[in-house]
Amino acid sequence: MTHPLRLPGFRLLYIGRTVSTLGDAVVPTALAIAITQATGSSGALALVLGCAMVPRLLLLPLGGVVGDRFNPRTVALVTDLVRAAAQLAVGVELLGGEPRLAAVAVAEAIGGTASAFAMPTATPLVAAAVDGPLRMRANALLASTANAARLGGPALAGLLVYTTGAGSAFVLDGLSFLASAALLARLTVRPTPAPRRALLADLTKGWTEVRSRDWYWTSLIAHGTWNGASAVLLTLGPLIATRDLGGEGVWVAMTQAGAVGVLAGSLLAGRLRPRRPVLAANLGLALLALPLLALAGPLPAPVTVPVYGLAMAGVGYLSPVWQTVVQQEFPAHVLARVTSYDWLFSLAAAPLGYALAPAAAEAWGAPAPLLVTAALVGVSCAGTALVPGVRRIGRAAVAAADPDTTAPSDTTRSGATPAARAAAGDS
């Protein structure tokens, strides 16, 4: 086997993930336009977004436990059906002409709850569907396709909103979840036996697995800091670009450069095989300090736009590399739980950045929070180079991900070993 798409199980998973990601890509733009048109209030949009985000954050650790206790394919299938119902309900509400804010908020809360259980299943499903030697290519392929879908999502959303109405975007998303569920129904995943404990014991076990690996928890801190810093940039960047760099077109150019950068980074991950993949990925994240400094200047648009694209290539590279190393280094029966903590660290930091950036800018001026977050993201991401596990981890994963690589097998100081692989096939 020279390509993961030749594996029947991964082919089903890939098609399902691609379809659902394309459906998801149209929702943010359509939701913002629909709620703004219906209410004329940014507070109403914040309420709806909060209804989706809060249950997702609160229930992510529980979602990790469920993903490890039960077959991840079954969990993903059920949550796809729930999210399909939620998005179809929003679509019907919006197409009705006079959407009720409460109904949309409740549906988004249900969808957010389902996503808390769905998100931790992604890593164990890929680990089960793809053997070690092809996991890097599989993760890079998934990331590249998802980023390409997100690149075209806003344009498709705009087309749908201004031709058939915002509700059609949610109907499309709902149908994409149904298609994903149908494909998952054909996927056979042999569950990994895991000892059954009390809920609190399962949660504690997941946290123990995280804490026992210095490369993992220090990287989670760096990734969370990156998300918080990115939120600061996304909050203050549009105003600075519009006011000081030449107008709204500059911010549009920055967002497009960022989307292209993320796609390029994920494509690069499928080809580049560094001996220290986690270290390389974390150093790539540190590049976000550059556009933060550029906006604090502010530097001219011809500098700021490509610098932002370069920084986003770092996060595009991180995603498949990180997933591959995690799948290789953690036992299969704890993958959902450790992934849930990863998501929790990342998602919780972004609202903090959104909340603090405007207040800090009003108190001390926009350059102050940009300079502070540039320092924080640079120190936290590049500083992981000082962690022994970060410098050593991944050599075995690199060797497993590329049969031509002869890097020696290694373990972290905490004794992490490659996870036992699970088997998957087509029914």
C-alpha cells in the first residue's frame, strides 16, 4: 500500500470527513449574516455562538471518556445524526422568514453538545483505520482537504445566502452530516479493549496520561497560548488594517493569505519528515509573533500580508504532524481522552483573547496587547525547545510514518512508547 486512500476503511472516513467539513465551512459566514440581518445586533450573534461554544467546552472531557469507553465509530455516527438534525432545524427556521432567536440558539446548543462528543473521536478513528506507516500521509491528506474546503467555504456561503437564503447553508450542512453518518455506518472498527472505571477515575486516567508526558502538556500550553494570541490578532487586526494599512481590502488580503498559508502548511506536512517533528511544529507556531509585531508597528501591508500567510503555514503544518505523533505515542484506549484535553486547552484560550483584546486596547492602545501576545506566543512555542521530551519525541513516529526513514526508536523521559495499533476494514 503506497497511499492511504487504497485502504477501504480510510477511504470511507476520508470521504465522510471531507463532505461534513465542506458543509461546516459555509456555516460561520451564513450564521453571521443571518443573525445580523434578523436582529441587527452583534450581541445576538454572540449569544448564539456562546450557546454552541459553552456546552462544547464543558463536555469535552466527558466526550473523551465516551469515545474511549465505546466504539468511536458508533459515537461519531450518533453525533453526526444529532448535528444533522440540529442544522436542519436551524435551516428550516431561517427559511421560514422570521427566525426565532431562541430556537436557533437551542439548536446550536444541541449541535455544540454533540460536537463535544464527536471531536475526540477523530484521532482514534484515523489511528484505527490507518496503519502506522501511512498515518502521516493520511493526516496530511485530511488536513489539506479540510483546509481547501474552508478556503472555499465563505464564497459558497455567500452564493447560497444571496441566491437561496442563509437557511440553505444550514440545510446543506445538515445533509453533509447525514452523508457522513451513512459512510460511517459502512465502516467497521474493531474497538480497543479498555478497563472500565468510574467516570471520575476515567477522567483522572486521561489527565494522568497527559501529565506524564512532558512533551505533550508543555505543547498544549503553547498551543493554547497560540489560540489566545490568534484571537487577539483577529479582534484587533481588522481595525488596524482598515485604519492604518489601506482599507478593508488589506484585511481581506490577510485572511486569504492566511487560508492559503494553512493549506500550504498541511501540504508540506505530507512531504517533510523532520527528525524532531513536535519541535519543528512548535517552532512553526512561534511564527505568529511576526504578524502580531507587524500590526503593532504597524508595518506596511506588503509586509504584513505575506508575514501572516507564513505564520498560518505554521499551524497548517502542525495539525497533521501533531495528530500523527499523538496516534503513535499514546495507547489506543486513551486516545479520545487525551485528544479531548487537547481540544479543551485550545478552545478555552480563544474566548479569553477575544474578551481581553478590546479592553486592553482601550486602556493602553492597540500596540500593547499585540506586543504582549507576540512575546507570549514566541516564548511559549519556541520555549518548548528547552523541554527534553519535545527534543526527543517523534523519532519513532517519523520512522513509522515513512518506511524509508531510519531514525532510531526513542522514548520520552516519562517513558512514553508507541501505541498498539487498532485494526479497521470495510464491512
